[in-house]
Amino acid sequence: MNTTGGRQLAAALKAHGIEQVYGIPGTHNLEIFAGLHSEGIRVITPRHEQGGGYAADGSARVSGKPSVLITTTGPAALNAAAAMLQAHSDSVPVLLISPGVPVRHPGLGNGLLHEVRSQSGVFDSIVESSVRVTSPGEIPQAVAYAFATMTTGRNKPVYLEIPLDVIEEDGPHTPVQPVSADVRLPLDEAALDSAAASLEAAKKPLLIAGGGSRGAGRATAQLAEALGAPIVETTAGMGVLESPNRIGAIGGLAAFHTLLGESDALIAVGTELAPSEFWDPGMRLPETVVRIDIDQRAMITNAAPSHQLLARAEEAVAGLVDRLTGQPAEGELWSQPLTQEIEAERSEWHKPFKALTEALNIHRQTIDGSLTLVGDSSMSCYYGLQLGVRLREGDRYLYPAGGGTLGYSLPAGIGAKFGRPSDEVIAVAGDGGAMFTIQELMAAVEHRLAVSFIIIDNGGYGEIAREMLERGDAPTAVALGRPDFVALANALGMQAQKVTDASQLATGLAEAREAQAPRLFVMDEHSPTAEYLVNNPQFGKSKPSARPVHME
Ligand SMILES: Cc1ncc(C[n+]2csc(CCOP(=O)(O)OP(=O)(O)O)c2C)c(N)n1
Ligand SMILES: [Mg+2]
């Protein structure tokens, strides 16, 4: 049977279990959208491809399965580039599909609509695999290859390009069966014996739990407790485990580096030990480094381990726990003074965001299921949420750690709700980050998604202002005009309110859950940086003149 490339693509996505995609149609991808329609695949329409990419990222992170973004050629595909970079840096399986210039094309820059000299070349330098097919018959295999790539080892994003003429062209339909992603690696018993012996010999072991430890939370906590090892999480590791040894996602604190410097053994579970997580390009690691990862390349990224355990985290960690023979540690962590130093530094950075995290901690107590908290590259997230929110085992924190992109949170929150409707989803962003993708709130309104959005407003690019001041520079281009976010949300059809303290925010979050509808909360930040920005407006009067308007 012959079918067009566009329809073969839709059928192949369906065969891989895709029931919903994010996408914006255009003249060049009409046959793909026709195929999606006839396969019964739902399309969620973002208002910009970058937001679509962050939503796809959010969906994939919470569901653990690949998600798909479909754009049209040229600017549309390039609009998604930052999101693909973000997904790549944080090991998230997002498949971007776009049309490209026809196979039969002069390639002379002759002005074809949306023409890019090498669109697949752009993505070749961003994602794991960038594939451009040349005939309809290749499409089912290319889709199967994309899904296999996304789910082999660490998850990763892929780009697939279908030339304009191939989308419309008829070709023989040769379906390809999806490949199973579930590969069990045999455990290396000798490596486990040797790692367990080294860990037992250590006096000051430290454990870092990354995103790859998800699913191994209990065993990881047991291991750390048995060894008396403090547990530090990466941002992707937040919500993986609960333990008295857990000291949180403190990788950005100076005291963390002191802790690491004093340790004599490190157990790194499912983490690339990325500099972006630890805010320091040169980590001093102990001689004994036990790394557990399912990906060979991650095993040697940033640190060559003394002990390599290539396996699923739950199996390797359980294997270590089984081998421990000594007395369990006394329940006290190895460095009490250091723990106090960490607490002091944590509370200093966290101070301006106490009301935010207090409200979230109060609200967390009232949630029966799991919470997905979404953050942006804003201080309220890395100093606020990360240093002050107590997540429970099974919760998630979605954060643009590697790419460090602004504008992630609001659309990723929307994607997260689609990806795990049973989770309560709360997305937090700074005023600067929010303005990158605020239009994506329309999708939450259109689909009446029960997501709570919180904007922490400090009058501009606070972190950058802080850094400029720290350098002794005159803060430039950081004090922003202040939109009336409540009115802005209302204009999009969303209820919104200003809140001034923790109890107001906690009450509002409870009401929003009751209403099962999206809602925006806006809270002013009280900090020296906020004060500086508000009192030194770049553009005349800093406060918006509009009064907050509440939609009924
Ligand atoms: C896409 C992108 N552009 C620029 C930056 C640089 N940047 C990092 S933090 C920041 C300020 C963010 O402002 P806001 O979201 O209001 O958070 P705040 O720092 O005020 O807490 C900027 C501009 C970035 N990280 N990502
Ligand atoms: Mg700000």
C-alpha cells in the first residue's frame, strides 16, 4: 500500500504509543497534520515553538516517555532550538519533527519560503541525533530509530527532518515495530564487591543522588544511612527519596564544596556531576568515587570513577546494600559543624523566598498524591524552591539545570500536567523568566488545566543585577518595566491574584486545587536586589499604574 510521507510519519508515531503531540501547523507541514488527524493524535497548540518545546520537555520528564513537538520549516524549527538544547543538557527525550527544504532543491539560497542553509545541520550541533530522510519509505524506520536513540542509556532528544517533497510524496508503507527500551544490564558482582569494600573502609562518605536515582529512592536512602553518608541531591534528584541523611539540593553552596573536599568517598548515583549543578567547574573529588549509571558515557563524564557500576540504579544500589557487613552508622552524620555551616549559608540565600517556600510546605501537607514543582532560571527557584521546599518521595522538581534557560517554567508546568494529570502541578518563575513565555498560559486556559503558576516579582533581572553590583558595575538593562501580571493573566482568561504572605498563598493554592482550574499568583520579592531594581527603574516610573483586576 502506498501512502504519503506525512501519513507514514503519523502512523509511525501512533505505533510508538504517541497519542498527543505539541505543534504549530504551517504551509509546509499540512500533510503531517492531516495524518495526525486521521490517526486520532491530539495536537496541543503552543503560542510559540519554544514554549511547545518546554511543554514537551515537561511532559517527558514526568511521564518518563518521549514526547513530540512538530514545527514547520525555518524560523519555526529554529524557535524550538533553545528547548532542544535544554532537553539535551538535562537528558530529556523530546522528538522534534520539522519539514525541511525539498530533496530536489538547488541549495543556492534562492529564496524558498522559510529556507535555511542547513536546518538539520543546526540541530546536528544541538541534539544527540539529527536525521533527514530522503524518501517516504524511510520514515517508519527513522521514527523507530529516533525512539531507540531517545531511550537508550540516558534519555536524550532527537531531531527528525522530512523534506517538503517527501511529506507529500506517495511511497510504499513498511511499518517498523517499536524497539523495547527495557534493557537489563548484567550486574558486575566483582565490581560490586570491591565498591562495597571501599565504601565500608571510608570514614567520611558522601552520596549524591541524581535524576538517575529515581526508582531507587528507598535503596539509596538505606545505603547512605548504613554508611552514615550525607545525601546531597541534584535538582533532578529532588523528590527521589526521603531520609534523615538528606541535606537537599545544596550543590550551589560554598559549604557543599567544603563538605565534598572533606569527604573520603563519593557515591554518585545517576548523575553526570555536571558543573552547572555544582556551580563550580573544578570539583575536588576524593580518591574513592563509586559511580552508578546506565550510560557508559555518563560514567566517565566530569570524573573518572575508581569504581564503575554500569547498571540500573535500583539494582546496583541494592547490590551494595546487600554487601555491607559492618555495623550500621550511629545515625549521626560525619560532620556536625559542617552541617551547621550549610544551614547558615542556606538560610542566608533563602531568606527573601521564605514566604514562598513556607506556603508550598504548608500546601504540600495537604496533597494526597504527588507534587510536580516546576522552576525557572530565577532566584526564587534556585535559592527559593531548591533550598527551602520539602518534597516527598515520588515528587518531582523540573528545572532547566543544564541549559539554564529562562522561560522554561510556565510551559513546562503545562506539559507536566498533560504528562501526569494525577499530579498536583505548581510552576514558579521570576518576573523576567515569566515574560519569555507568558503567552503559553493560553494552553492552560484552553484546556482548563489545573496548574497553579506563581510569579515572584522583583522588578527585573534580579540575579544579573546582583552580579553587576557585586562586580562594582553600574547595573544596566536589568530594571524592567513592571507588567500588571494579574491583568495580563485576566486578559488571557485566567484567574489571578496578588498575594503578600505565606498564608495568603497557601490559601490561594488550596482554592485553586478545589476549583480544578489554572490560576496565577503574583508575589513581590522583598530583598535588597528587589529594592534596588524598584527604586532605580530604567524606564521612568516603575510601578504599573493599573490596579490589579480580578476576573469573576
Ligand atoms: C534564555 C536566557 N536568556 C538570558 C539568560 C540570562 N539570565 C540569567 S538569570 C536572568 C535574570 C532572570 O530574571 P527573573 O526571571 O526575573 O529572575 P530573578 O533573577 O529576578 O530572580 C537572566 C537574564 C538566561 N539564563 N536564559
Ligand atoms: Mg526578577
